[in-house]
Amino acid sequence: MNKSKQPTIKEIAKRLKISTSTVSRALNDHPSIGLVTTMRVKKLADELNYEPNRTAIFFKQRKTFTIGVILPSLSEAFFSAAISEIENFANSKNYTVILGQSLDDPERELRIINTMKGHRVDGIILSSAKNTREFEYIEILRKAGIPIVFFDCVPDLPEINAIVSNLKTGMKEAIDTFVSCGHRNIAFINGPAHLPASKEREEAFTEALVSNKVPLNRDFVVYTDLSEKGNADAILQLINLSQRPSAVVSFNDYVTLDAMNAVRSKGLTVNQDIFFISYANYPIWKYMENPPMASIEQLPGKQGALAAEMLFDLIDRNVDLNTDDPIATEGQKIVLESKLVNQHV
Amino acid sequence: MNKSKQPTIKEIAKRLKISTSTVSRALNDHPSIGLVTTMRVKKLADELNYEPNRTAIFFKQRKTFTIGVILPSLSEAFFSAAISEIENFANSKNYTVILGQSLDDPERELRIINTMKGHRVDGIILSSAKNTREFEYIEILRKAGIPIVFFDCVPDLPEINAIVSNLKTGMKEAIDTFVSCGHRNIAFINGPAHLPASKEREEAFTEALVSNKVPLNRDFVVYTDLSEKGNADAILQLINLSQRPSAVVSFNDYVTLDAMNAVRSKGLTVNQDIFFISYANYPIWKYMENPPMASIEQLPGKQGALAAEMLFDLIDRNVDLNTDDPIATEGQKIVLESKLVNQHV
DNA sequence: CTGTTAGCGCCTTCAT
DNA sequence: ATGAAGGCGCTAACAG
């Protein structure tokens, strides 16, 4: 009976006996509309509780004012810090953020990307799943004209846009600190060898030892697949050496947590028999009785903000050219230095 | 020059020299379209890499196949568990989830709700910010025909849909456990008095003491605003009593973490001088050298799944009636029992 | 300054 | 079994 529903510009136009285009323009503060008309329109819109139908606008403008952010996990402190900043930046541009978590599963990751593409997001920020090896989606998104910015876990490809963290500076500081505390037997629990992040860490580790004139013991470099068991196995390998290390740098804080548990289970004491430093600066450390000696901070918030900024640059450029092959300027990378912080002990 | 772009049904129709309606129907497996035609259409669609323009569909169908989930924080373990299950459920229905974090700020919460409303989400799942006192948005969303399901932090109103956790069962078990371990001086750090969740916990605390014939000491009930300082102050109040408690139930795990730090700073030892049990079962406990004695599990995953299920019921009903005043059946509530788990010590 | 017209891509009566 | 036509709400040439 009553077709109540949401009021439209048509409704406003009818009541005011003017055309819909005038209403539309008035609502958007178009300069060429008379002040009085504009006021009348806005007043009525207010009274009617008018709200533009964004689905119509999205449709018409071929833009959704929405960006997608895909991360391995929403709950890791590193990522939630990044999310917050991305959201802030996006909101300040009146964009909405859609989040997805890949759970480090490449299939899931691809599915999320396709969903977001289906929803016509205007751009994507992605920290790739740890074991994604195929990056066809880059091509897919390129064809669809959806710009993408990587951060944190970045594929080793030339033509991509990314915020990357220089892992070396922090590693250098970590080793320097260990050495200055008298450690000579310094080990390294690295992540999966195929990851660029692992390669870079390992190079940095080797270089830092050299520059400190500490001989590199091959047995002191072990690997984990980042699973709980992998992490425990890695530290056990080190502990079981005839000469075990007194200091360990590990891939990240989650590795360190598992490693510490394993250390304790062997009757050893953290920060006494063995010391840790790892990447990430997990906020929970302040609640631990024996936290790592220090953390290598990677500034997730900053990375997120920069990623967002870069993405919006690309989106705006897209609009300007607003044509085929939009993403001409590919391959920009911004490097952020990691650094040692929180001397917890 | 080349209007490459995405193919549309029009394009397909032109190439096949049939009408767009036929293409549309074929693509949607409409029964009245001949098998051959259907095949031809689908084949060409495939070749052209056709993908329906969802923004057009959203617009046309007045549905976005998107639900909004708003939580105080995405990084709290409790919420990420809930998110995962909500996502799973939604994805199985081909819905997309958009997430928002209120950071316990009522203003921010309201803004997010309005944004989501603007994006025309089909429904919302909400764990309200701790200190939201005004719930006008319920009315706003009702008018907009957007169903809403609460969980975890649920306003104390009759006409809302919600998944609620029965906090009493877990509290009873917690007190029973303390008593059976010989504790008689049992204290309680409660959250803000205005929260339904606080009221329920306190009732449960009192009842459980009574049923265990332990006298209630008024000094043993203190409050925190859930800030780090508030948490520390609360436990210090207890510690500084002439007769201090030997066991403490606290509002949640985050309170306990701060309390434990404060305890240590006073030279006392957790799980020796003082024992804790709290709500939530934070996954980090297994990495702590002195975790709480046990946790009261609230099954966030289950709550999330139930909330999603309830929301989709409401959405489907909305479609069926597909009329004004859609949410006739308001006020269903599902209660989930909390229970004691993880005897960590 | 304002109105007219057209169309975004898709679905859906209503015909045939 | 298929086509023609209209419209969702909004914006944007193109006219005046």
C-alpha cells in the first residue's frame, strides 16, 4: 500500500518541481546552481532523510570507493597495527575497507582476491600468504585494472608496487648487540628458504657476523616452516649441538615463543642459558617474565600507511588516465628500515 | 581506440545475434531457455571471460550480498575466532563480509554503522563497544530494514536479536575449583558496573560463594574501567588489604595480564601467593611461565557461527516478506553456556 | 543557472 | 523458447 521506502532525488525533484539533475547538482554542491535552490534542495533532503543510494553511484561511476586488504591473519599484532593505519588513511579519503584473511593458504588467498575483484574494489593491499608460489592473480588484477600494493610479504618480482622493509639494518643492530654483550655463539632460526624475506634475513645475518669478525658456524643456521612443531624442532636442533649457541636471532616473535617453550622444556632458562632477539616486537612481551632481549621493529603501522598512500596514488592515476592499460607506472618500491627497539632485558 | 573493457551481456547478445534477455536467462539457468542456446551462451561467456558486473546486480536487486561485522577490536583473540567462523558461514552463502573495529569508541562505532548502512549491507553483526550507552542506531537500522544481531557485548534491551553467553555456569565452576583447592579468600575484579556483562558476572560470583558457603567480603569486589591503569589499580586495592585474597577471578584475560604484572611488581608470585581465573581463554597462556589456574571459555567461534546463522535467517525472512516493516520477529536470543577449561596449572 | 535526454548493466514483465 | 521494452537511481553531456 504505502511505497514508503527510501526517498530518491526524483522524489525531491517532484516535490520541488525542478529537475532531477538540478537536485543532483545541488546535493553535490555544483557551483553552477543558485544558492537558494541549493538550500531548498538540501533542506528538503534533510527533512526527508534522504540518503544517496550508493549502489547506484557505484554502478554509475564504475567505482566502489572500496579497497580490499588481504592478510595472512587479522589477529597477529603486526597486521592489526597495519590495518588500523590503512583504515585511517582510507577513511580520510572516504573509502571503505574490506578485509580478508588468507590464513596463509594460497587457495584461500586467490578466492578472496577473486571475490574482491567481483565486488569491484578500486584497489588491493596484499601481504601474501607465506607459501604462495604462483602469482597469476597479479596478471588477473592488472587486466581488471585493479591496482595492487604489496607489503610485508612481497613476491620477488620486478614489476610490482610494494612497501618493503629493509630487514638488514635491524639484523645488524641485533648482532652488534649480542656481540657487545659478549656472545660469540650466535645462531639463527630462519623461515622457509623460498621466501625473499628469509633470503634477506640470512644475507644480513652472515654479513653482520662478518662485520663483527665472528666466524659463521653452518650448524648455527636452521630453518622452520613456521609451524609450532617446526619452530620447536629448529631450536632443539640448536640446543642439541655439542656446542650450543648462547644467543639466537629468530625469524619472528611467534617462532621465538615456541622456541622459548622448547627451551624451558629442556630445563634451560631464557635470558640466562640462552638469549633471543626476533623480528616484530610482539606487544605481549611486556607481560612475559622472560621476554626476548630485544626486538627488531618493522613498523607495521608505517608500512600500512605507506601502502595505503601508494595505493591511492595508483587509484587516482587510474582515474586520470581513465583508459585502457592504466597501470603504466609499475614497479615502485618504498623501502623502510627496520631497527632494534625495546631492550626488554 | 579499443573499447576493450569488460564484456557485458549485451556484447554476448550481439555476437550471438540473440537478445540480452536470453543471454541473461541462459546465464542464470532459467528453465525456459533451450539447452543449445544456453550452451552457446555459456561457451562464449567463458571465452570472453565474461563476469557479471556485480555493482549492476547490487543496484538492480537492491541487495549487496554483503554483511557487516563490527567489533571492538580485530586483534583480540576472542574476536578473531568469532570472525573466522562468521566468514566461513557467510562465504558458504556467497556473501562477503566487511569488517570494522570500533576500538570501544561509541562515536567510531556509530560512524562505522552509518558507513555500512550507506554501503547497503544486507545485515550487521555487532559486538557493541564497551561504553556505548546510546543505541539510537538500532532504530536507524530498523528503519533502513537492515537486520542486526548482537553477540558478546549485548545491550540490555528486550527487542533485540542476540547470541548471549551465560556467564554464570563458568563462574560457578571457577569458584568451585578455587574452593576445592582450599581457597576461602576469593576476590573478584569486575568490569564497568554499567555493563550487563558485569552485572551478570557479579551476581554469579555472589551466588557461587553462597552455594559454597564462603562468606562474601565486600572489600573483595573491585572494579576496573578495563584500562591498563584501571586493571593495575584494581589488583593493588586487593593486594593492599590487611587480609589479601589468595584467589582472584577477573573480568577477562586482559585484566588478568595487567594484574599479574602488578602482582609481580609487588614482589609476589603468581600461582603461589595468588591465583587467577578469568574469562576468555587467551591463547597466549601456553607461552607463559605462570598462566592463570584456569580459564572460563566463552566459545567465540561458536558464538560467531550462531550469530551468522541467526542473521541469515533474518535476511532470508526479509526477502520473503520483502515488504515494509520487515523485522517483525524481533527479540530472539540464543544462550550459550560458558565453562571452565584449561586447567593450566 | 536550469532542464532534457540518455545511459551505465542487468533483470523482468509482457508479448509473441 | 525468445524478444522488445522499461526501469532501478544517479550523473553528465548537451541545450537552452
